[in-house]
Amino acid sequence: MDLLWAGLREALRLLATGDPEVVTILLLSLQVSGLATLISLIVGVPAGAALALMRFPGRTLVVSAVNAGMGLPPVVVGLFVTLLLWRSGPLGAWEILYTPAAIVVAQALIAAPIVMGITLAAVQNVPEKFRLQLLGLGASRLQMVHVVLREARLPMLAAVMAGFGGIISEIGASMMVGGNIKGQTRTLTTAMVLETGKGNFEIAIALSLLLLVLVFGVNWALTAVQQRRVW
Amino acid sequence: MPPMARIALALLVSVISWASAGAQTPASNVVLSTTTSTQDSGLLDVLVPLFEKQSGLTVKPVSVGTGQALALAARGEADVVLVHAPSLEKKYVADGKLLNRRLVMYNDFIIVGPEADPAKIRGEPRAAAALAKIAAAGARFVSRGDKSGTHILEQALWKEAGVTPAAPWYIESGQGMGATLGIADDRRAYTLTDRGTYLAFSKRMALKTLVEGDKALFNVYSVMEVNPANGARVNAAGGKAFADFMLAPATQAVIKTFGVEKFGQPLFVPIAGKKDEDL
């Protein structure tokens, strides 16, 4: 119990004093996972919407693959991204292994199927009759998709929350492709593993509290938007 | 373009330029392949900024098990190696994968175990003899089991003791030193650990130091440069600069006093210029 209280005190102290190392780690985690979420939205929303509206042979197989991809193990993504980005790998010339960019790539790959899957479900929930009606009223196909996406925008906020929540708390890929380098690629989760390994449990607890507050804060903001239906 | 999309685009452009800012010209990056113990002890956090300031280069320390650290270097994925498994290192040097092996520092391993000491090893001068007693008593022993430098030494000691350790008394954690100590403490088992990690954890554990001082328990760290022939992108000059830095008198002075403030005793003994035979 004493350790938990010590962790809580340490967390408050680190936050109150604006400890530069913790601030760097916090900002990096936010930037990396924020950018990765953004990329996964740019890729996942159109892909998920297209998959929801299109009918083609083998579609069930593709939808199953997307749904399975929602549970893609981060450590598997980490391993394959590492192999691709190795100096001797096919993308070695980019020289981005052990940089924040590499973590962004891996996390975007983890979040994209989540965003795709939730978008797919959200768009499919818009009744088909509504879509047909729009087309019947003379909307072009693009206009129809636009209106359907507007209808589905609230459930799609869940996609943002699930995607961001999944990757900010992910550890396997960040560790492998980032390397947990101090001041460069050390994120909240990799720092937590390191501090636990060092025996600095107070700092590890402090970091985990920060992570929980961060995840809660982001979800709270998005939920507020979703529930108030402001847009 | 709707305002939301415009904001998103601006955000994307700014963050991409930020993310790619990390990727400098290759020649200014040095990838250091090293073991978890150098990072967990906090030594790298002190030495790396010093080197970066002196050389203007950026170091990317990748801390993995010794086995992986050497394998990465042999593939040309790193520029310089700092590890602690002399027998394995010599193999890589003999194969021409790594060059110019130089001793940097040592610390020592200890065998820790429960206060009750069921195998009666307390004060045993020879580490291998202590392991033989543990095996004979069937007392629990937690192994790293991860091809780390610590694990490789442990395997050599079992061989010397003439024992093939096996379940149920032999437990393989597959984790780092800190986690392994935690398991040993929980199971009231023996384990082999480096002194630095043990000191960092000792205040939270009931494990006691039972065997120490055997020469076989010396943990020697060497630095080696990666042969540029291992891969087209090896930064040989940067790797050599870091290796030279580790042996410079000023760096060795920092190593000598590292840990005193936190643990009341230094964690490493600098030995630049010494040979294996001198120890």
C-alpha cells in the first residue's frame, strides 16, 4: 500500500514541477499517437465506408479480415515493421528505424483496421432505404456517401476513441521500432517498462497514472462532443 | 475546402515535418547495440549525452539481450556494440563481424537467495560449487533464460558444475534482471544477478547476497566496432568515435564514480587498456 501512495505523491510532484523528462515523454506520446490516429482516420474512414457500401464477390472475406485486424497484436506489427525498416530491409534507405516516424507507421497500422471496422459498422447501420431515397432524390453517389457519413459521424467518434486509446497504451510495437531511446523515442508505456525494470516503482506508477488521466481526458472530451451532438 | 479539413491538413503537414526532423543525415547517427543492464543501471543516460556534446553525433542506444545485440551488429544494423559476454564476443571477432574488441569496465555478479538458504551455499567461494549444491538440494533457482550476458554466464557455470538444470526446481523467467529478481524473491528461490540491478531492487526484497568474489563472476564489458562489410549503411567512423569515447580517460573517470550517489558504492570498475589475462 505504501508503494501506491508513494507513487501517487510522485505523480503529483512530477506534474506539479513540470519535470522536463516527463513532459518530453508525455508530448512525444501525444504527438506520435495523435498523428498515427489521424493517418488511420484518413485511410480507415474512406476504406471502411467504401467496404460498407460496395458489394463484390469475396466481400465477406475482406470484412472478416478487417474485423480480425481490429485485434491485430501490436507486437506482430512491431516485428514486421522492424524487419521492413532495418538497414538491410526493403525500406532501409529511409533510415527511420528508432525514430518517432517509425512508431507513427507502426501505430497507424495498428489503428487503421480498428477505424475501418468501426466505420464499416457505423455506415452499415444507416438504413439502406435512406441511401436509396437519397439517390432517388437526385443526389450523386458522392453526395450520398457524404450525407451517409454525416449520419454516421457520432458512432464514428467511437472509432477515434478506440483507435487512439489502443495505440497510446500499446507497448510492443513502440518498444521494437522506437527502441525506447531517451529524449527521442521514449513513450509513456516504454518508459514505464524501463522504470519498472530499474526498480523505480514510484516513477512507473506516476507514469501509469499520467497515462490513465490522458486516456480518460481524451475520451471524456470526445464523449462530450458525441453526447451533446454539437456537430 | 471545409474548415475542418483545412485544419486537419495543416495539422498533418506540421506533424509530418516534425516527425521527419528526427531523421538526420545518416552519418550523424550512431546506433549503439547494447544490453539492458547498461540502460537499467542508468549509466547510458549519463554517458550518451556526454558523447553527443563532445562529438556532435546523435546516439541511438538499442538495449536488448547480449545475444540479440551481437546478432544485430553482425547484420550491420548497428555501428558499435557494448556488451558483456567475452566467450561469445570472441566468436564474432574471430568471424570478422566485429572489430577491435577493447575492454571498458567490469562489475560483478552475485548469487542471491532466501535468508533460510536451503542449499547451504552461504560463503561458498566458488560459484560453480554453489550451483552444484543448489542442484543437489533440488532448491528452486530462477534463470533469465533469454540469451542475455547473465544467462550465458549462468549456463557456463552449470557446465562447470557438471549439472544439467531441469524443471521443476529450475525456473526460466524469460525476462529482464529486475523481473527475474522479483520472481526469485516471490518463490524464495536462488538466482544469479549483476550487483547493480540487485542494489536497485534490494530495498524491496528479502533476497540476500550469498556468494560473491569468485573470479568467474566478474562481468566484463567490451566495446567493439561493427565491420563496415556487414552492411552498406554501417557508420564505421561514428562507431569508432563512440568506442574511443568509452576508453577516453575522462569517460573512464565518470564510470569510476557512477552509482556512488545513489547506492553508496560504484557500480562499475573502469579497465581501459587492460587485457582479458590481466583480470
